[in-house]
Amino acid sequence: MNSANDVPSVSRLKIGFILARSFTLSAFALFVDTLRLASDEADKSGRVLADWQVLGSTRHLITSSCGVQVAPTSDFIDPSEFNYIVVVGGLLNSETPVDHHTVEYLKKAAARKVSLIGVCTGTFILAEAGLMKNHQSCVSWLHHDVFRERFPGHEVRADRIFNLDRNRGSCAGGSSAADMAAYIVRRHISKAAERNALEVLQIDKARTALHIQPRRPLSIESNDPRLKAALIIMERNIEKTISIDKLAASVGLSRRQLERLFVEKANSSPAIIYRRMRLERAKHLVMETDAPLIEIAMEVGFENASHFAKAFRKAFGQSPTKLRDVVAAVP
């Protein structure tokens, strides 16, 4: 991400917010309140060290997903006025979460090298505008599959709470919006400003970009963040499987270290657990869809139907064809 000195004419940390239709109020509130409390001492709310605006192509009220409305405070002024422009998304069922003028403004900001951040599904808006093609995106595990389907060829992860990739940022949303805002405050203002904001918000300590999203894959209990991250990465790479070496590297371990970790914490090897995930996904598809078995085999990373059938029978005690017949016979 750009440092404060990368954008000339900016004396304070300045952030512009773009709120999508049905945006997530909590994510916006936590982000902007972290800025507010970092900008002044105690809880005075003065815009001493930071400033922010809610930008809009019109001054019409923007309705959040919970029904609370927020009014833009500024038109689309020169994007170079800001260190960051933060797009706060929300519900995915809106076909046009922002209008054409907003998309053009974001493209203009990108052309002027202003750092862009997607919060919650705001990353979808940036990707739809073609602004995340060469950057890694971080989205909630709830939205990972939808993102991958909509934007093939984009690098996306759903294990971390937020991600910073050069002049693009992305955040899973929810409480992690405060963590990302705290990082920006610490980077551009000071640790003291960050501490002031977090203390007033009753947050003990900001989580880093390496923190794992609070979700437990499968039924494996573990507090080890490296194991959690590896499991989520496996879960998100069922169709296009990745090697154990690459999996280990993605969580900062060697293959041997990863294997030792899995044996210690999960009483199994990463390869066995990965195959189990793939076969559980296959079992669901066999029972819930009419897809040909060869398609299911390919979707969960098997090269041919014969190999798939053997692995399936070993795991579940019957062939995929037999299981589908049993399911079909149930009235």
C-alpha cells in the first residue's frame, strides 16, 4: 500500500468511503470510528490527524443492509485528495451495488495511483471494475466460491481477515474492518494513535493480516493458526488441487514441518485429510446432484473415474453409483 508520502498534497491521513447499496453498517462503522478515535486524544472526535468523507455521485441517502441510512458528505472530488478510497460492500443480491459514475470514479482513482480497499463485498465491486486482476483478494469464506466463479483468473483467499497487496487492500468484513483500519492508523499516524482508538473501542489488541478467519473447517479442533489456515486453503482448492509443498509454503512452513504439525494436532497427514475433504465434497455431489460421475471425479481433483470410484468405495464402503441408487430409492 502507498505510504503517506506517496500522495502529495495530503497533510493528514485522508480516506474517502464509497458505500454500496445494502452495505454492511458494522464494517463501515468500525472502520470510520477507528479513524475518528485515532485522529484526536481520548474521545474528542476532532479531525486533527485524520479526515474522512463519504463520497457519492448524488447526495441521496444510502441504505445499509440493516435499514439504517447514511448520507454522502462529499461529491466525487479529485481522488488524489485521499490516501485511500474504501469501498464498503454488503449484500450480494444487488445487481448494481454502485452506479456507473462510481465505477468511473474508482477507475480514475486507480489511474492516479490512489490505494483502493474493498471491505466486505466491496472487493467484488473493485473486481467487477477490473481493478483487482493483478492483485490478491481476501474475502469472507462465505463469499469465496462466488468470487471465484464470478472472477476466474483472480487470485483470492479466504483464510486471512484482511490482505494488503501493493496499492490494493481487501478485508473480509465484520470486526476485521477495525483491524485493517488500525493497521492503516499505525502505519500513517502512530502506534499511540492506534492504541487510543483501540482502548476507546474496548479492543485489547488489533489482529494482524496474518490472523485466520474465525471458522473451523471439517470437525478438526485446533487453536494453531497455521493448521487452520492450511485446512481452509485445502477446502478452497478442492477442484484445482495444490501440492503439499505449495500448501506448506502458503502457511510459512516446510513440507516436513507441515506434516509434523498435522500429525501432532490432527493425528493424520495433510495428504490424507486433503483427500478426505475432496471425497466428502464428492459424496455431497453424488447424493445431491445428477452430475455424471466423471464430472464429479474431475471436480474434486481425480484424473479418471476408475481411480475416483476406488477411493470413494474405500472411504465410504460403497461405490458412488451404489450410493446414488440408494438415495434415489428413498421415498
